[in-house]
Amino acid sequence: MGNHSLWFIDLGWKGEKEVDHPYLTKEHDIFRSSLRKFLQKEAYPHYEQWESDRGIPRSFWQKLGEQGFLCPDIDVEYGGSGADWGFSVIINEELERVGSGLIGIGLHNDIVVPYINEYGTDEQKQRWLPSCATGETITAIAMTEPGAGSDLAAIKTTARSEGEHYILDGQKTFITNGIQCDLVIVACKTDIDASPPHKGISLLAVETDTVGFSRGRKLEKVGLHCQDTAELFFQECKVPKSNLIGEEGKGFQYLMKKLQQERLVVAIAAQTSCERMFSLTLDYIKGREAFGKRISQFQHIQFKMAEMATEIQMGRAFLDGLISEHIQGRDIVTKVSMAKYKLTETSRKVAGECMQLHGGYGYMEEYEIARRYRDVPVASIYAGTNEIMKLIIAKNLGL
């Protein structure tokens, strides 16, 4: 197995041995190289325009699909490559290197589509997965409501049975890909009297041309400007019962199982963002002069960089181990909660330190660190707040 760490390469630490990602092989390296070439042509030159436009064009999704960069782990018969999850890790890392606003693609690949892939019927897979892999169908998942975020059991959206349909009523908010999505997996209550309440939750796949579905406003966010986030409304929305994902009443159970991968995707993005911000700052301090010498020669700045480098490298080691365990199918909920909490907190800290080390230029929009500073904080909120992560850790410690 060759050396696969981009971390030391990006930092230019001559003499250091690159670190093996234990889950990657030569085939993964070839795939990463191909993806990077694609992004150099199709993403990097356009990203600032996408930020300004407040959206990513559908044509980019379709180009990703044409090259096999969407949903690589779904079976060949449904339009995927049947690849191991190491390829998905590479896609998430390389998209994050372009910019955090591409997180909606990772959500499509590794958070929404897996619900259909694992719990869907063969008919549902045949109907939806091929177009998910080509980028013709963009997906979203609708859990959060104006009055229910981390407490999923408290959702108010209902789906009552009426013949061969469910009649869906409710409102969702903060929905990633909400403006462009064609298919939404909606967490709803099919049994409002269930005890405990979470046993009444089911998952419905709603096609966005369904009568009774509507989109609210595109939400203006502090960061992630090119990633579309929206409110969604369901008013007497008539959804065929054949769109039920898995079994009725098991939605909460499915959500809990899949949140491990969702939080791991967030941790991967946070770690990659840290590595990118550090690399940008290292280049900057080596070129910037003050009081007659490069600011990288000041001991205070050297100590700051040494501290960040240590935290980032320790984060990478922990994350790589978790990814290996996840690929092996192990239950690592506690450690993933630790990684999501710690790595997103580290990214916020690194963003602040790196902006400070850029001085006044760090506050200028033309410098990438300013965008990174805006984009980083929300990762400690979505996919379950870091406070929820600590509660999970504490519970699993037996407290």
C-alpha cells in the first residue's frame, strides 16, 4: 500500500514521512487524481461565481454524474459503481477543498441516497437510484421543523392514511438542497398516538412535482452561500403508499442508524477544512514581512502554528481510524459523536487563529480564509448539535 496522506504534501513539510490512510489503495489514488483534474476544470474556476449567485448550477451535478462522482457505492444495476466507501471519503474531501458550500453533494451521496439504497424496495431503487447517480435527480432529507430540531420525536408533520395514499401536512426548515431537489425524504408522524412518540415516525419519499408540495424562501445564511437551503411546505400533499421507505413506524430507528454516517461526513469536512486553512496560513506567513523579517520567524507565530499542526494531525489520525471501522461495518456511534464534536470545534478554533494570522487581509473577501471563517461554524450545529453529541457520549459512558 502506498502513501496516501495529502496533509503533509499540502503543507510542504519536507523530510516528513507521509501518513498512510489505512483504508485507501492505489485505485483510490487514481480516482482522487481524476477527481482533482475534473474539479480544477469544472469547480475551482467557477466557485466564487457560484457563491455570488447563491447556488450551484444543475449542470455541475450532471457533470459529476457523467464522470461517476455521484453515488459511487450503489450497485451497478442501479447506476452506481458498487465501490467501497473509501471512494466516497475522497469525494467528500476533494469537494471540501473547493469549498464548504458543496456539502449538499455529500448529503445527496452519503446521507439521503443510502436510505433508499438500504431500506427501499427493488421497485423504488429502480425508479430513483439511476437518476440520482446521473445527477438528474437531486435529493434532500427533511427532518428539522420550526419547532423541532435535535428532538426528532417532537416533529409535527403528519401523514394520515387515505386509501392507497398518505395525506402529508406540515412544514420543514433549514433543508439542504431544498431549492433544487427533485426528491425529498420526509420524516413524519404516521401514528400521532404512538407511545413513546418516536415509534410513530415514518419516512416518506416525496417527489417535488406532487400536488400539495411547495418550497418556501431560499434562506440567507451567514456562510455556505452557494449551498441552497430552504423551507418546505406540505399541504394536503397526496403521497402514494408505495413511496414509504422501509416499514411504517420505523423511521426513527432508520434515522438513528444512518446518523452515524452523516456525522462522519461532517467530521471529514471539518478535518479537511482545518488542513486547508492551515495550508493557506502557512503560505501566507512565509510570504508576509513585518519589522524587517517574515512573520513566520516570530516565535509567537511559530508556537501558534505548532499548536494547530498538532491538533490537526491528531484529528486526522483519529478520523482515519474511524473511517476504517465504519467501512468494516462496526458500530462506532460514540466515537463518531466524539469526532463530530471535537473536529468541528477544532475547525472553528483554527478558522479564528488563521484569520488572525492573516491580519487585516484575513477580513477581506478576496482571501479564501474569510470565506472559510464564515462557513465553518454551522458544522457544530447541523447533523445534531455538539451539545447533543456530548449527551450521546455521556449516555454511552453509562452516565
